[in-house]
Amino acid sequence: MATVLDHPAPTAASVVDASGGTRGGGSRLLRFALANVRRRPERFVLSTAGIALAVMAVIVVRTIAAGYATVGSDSLSEVLGSDPVWVVGAEGVRFDPDLDVLLPNGSTPALTVPEGWTAHRQAVGVWAAPGGDVALVGRDDVAPGAAVVSPAAADLLGVAPGARLRVGAADLTVATGGTGTSVTVPVDVARTVVGDRGWWTVTPSAADTGRRDLGALLSRASGIPSTTDASRTPSGRPLAYDTVGGGTSLATFQQAYSAIFASKVTSSTLGLVSVVGLVLGFVIAVSSFLAAVQERRREFGIMSSIGLADEVLYFFLVESALVFVAAYAAGALAALAATTLVVPDVTTLAGWAQAAGIVAAYLPAMAIVGALVPVHRLLQQRPVDLLRDDA
């Protein structure tokens, strides 16, 4: 017995048995869908390519957003260390995408802490080093005479562990570590280069460790307002971020702060373009299925006339699923290749997988609606009209 694929143009009726059901179940429906692809390969390719481009656009944007969220989280972790409170100046802070670090917009604020608490001053700014601009960070936990150079900064400056690096008037021994494009040195060394720019991190006393109102305690002692809202920025005066007071099991301060970086990408023009692209891809798919319905009016008119209208829907559901699955696979792989080549610094496999998963959640609904729209239009007509129009 010859298989379905041996026939150049199988009909929907050929997979329906005498009792009105589809012979062979899902496998027969799939074979019929594949045979239709063979009959009109150019339509399948164009439909798949249009949807794949839309899927790729969304995944690219989501992957970049996830990458920036990771960078933001790492940058905040580098700033805070184990300290739960972060005090920034009245001008606030900014993220430098070229250096992948947080930088202050102004000077370090004056600060008074409660008795028994410890304030750690960090001098932070951009250093025009001989090899290029790097972020210079001064911390009091760096050993005298040492410079902790991130891998990116080490490549830029051409230094290796154990080498000597001159920062200002200090001659320092290089060790590797840190994130972004940064060089971390003792505070007094950094201040000779970046001046008074920076912020504070604060460690509470042993008696206050674990409290959920650290920001309020610091505010009473210093007069600086505090917040647990990661999205709030200073408004003309310094601000203390309490990173533990507002944390929940669903979203910690650090997670909320990193989400801000992701939202800047998804809410940008790039994010809007990707959403519009996904909508256009869906329109392309529906248009393709409408054309397919128009071509097979007589075929489906015969099926409807003998009470097999439901089978028409099944055929298109399987064909729609085939198109969307192929488009999703092609778009996801293309997005991974594009982000890896264009923005390798922020692309991670985990970020790509997260973005691909978000897009995959929409595909079943899109595939079903993509099949329902043309079939609904078809089934609104009487079988006799379908047969007469095709004659």
C-alpha cells in the first residue's frame, strides 16, 4: 500500500474513515499537514520565515534585557558586598554600559551613623588610564599596595597578576577580580584620582543585625531619608537604600534593582519594535492560512456537507502547529546566534533560555487562534456555497 507522501496532492477526505473520524488519529493528521507543505512549499517557507523573524526579534530583546539584569545584579553585589545599607549622594548614580559598572553622579554625602555602626566610604569614578578608560573604585577592604583588576580591565591595560600598576602617585601590585571594567584600590589612592566622588555602605552593629528597619534607624541618626524601593532615586538630597527592609520571598531588593535594568530594554524603542514584529508575524501566519482555506474551499465544502466540519478544524490546527513550531525553533536559534555575535558581553545561555521560554508560552494560543480565524470564516458559509463558488 502506498503511503500518503507518495501522492502528489492528498485531500482532507482521504484521511477520514467511513465513520466520520480521522483514520490513524494524530499521525494521519500530521502526515496530511506535511503533504500540504510539500504541495505549497513556498507558502510554508514564507510563513515560517515571517514568524521566525518576529520570534527572533522578541527573543533578542528579552535576552539582552536578561543580560542587563544580570549585569545590574552583579554591579550592585560588587558595591554592597555584605553591607545591607547603601547611601548615595543627592545626584544619584548611573550605570555605565561601556564599563558595566555603577558610577556616582556627584560627591559622597556627609554621613553620621548610629553608635556601634560602621560606615565604609567608597571613592568611585572614571580613570583615564594609559590603555583606556576604566572604573576606579576605592574601598577600605583592599590591602595597602594592592590593585584588584577585573579581567576586562586587565585586558585593556595589558597587565597580569603580580605586575605593577601605577595609579596616581601609587605603585600597586596587580591581582585579578571584580566585575565590569574596573580597578579596585585603597580608598586614599582612589581619591587622589577621582576626588570626592563616591558613596557609603553601612554595616549595623551586632545588636541591630537582622532588623528590618535599618534604613529608619540610620535616618534618625543622619537625617538622610531612606527607602526600600529600588526604583526610587534621590530628589535633591542624599538617599539611603535599605536593601533588607523591603525584601520579600518573591523579590529581594537586589532582584528588584536588577529588574530595572531589564525594564529599560523592554520598554525602549527596541522593545516596542520587537512586540510590533511579533504581531506582524502573527498577521502573516493568519494571512497564509486564509489563502490556504481559499484554495481548498471545494474540498472542505464536501467535508462540511457530510457532517465533518470538526475535522476541518483539526487539519488546520495541526498545520498551524507545524508552522509555528518550525518558526519558533528557527527564530530561537537565530536569536541565540545574533545575540552571541552582536552583544556577547550581555548574552548568557540562561538569559536566552529564559527569553525563549517566555516566547514559547505564547505560541500555543497564537497557533490555535491562527487556525481558528480562517476556519471560522470558512464554516460560516453553507457547504453548497463553497462548492458553487469553486465551480
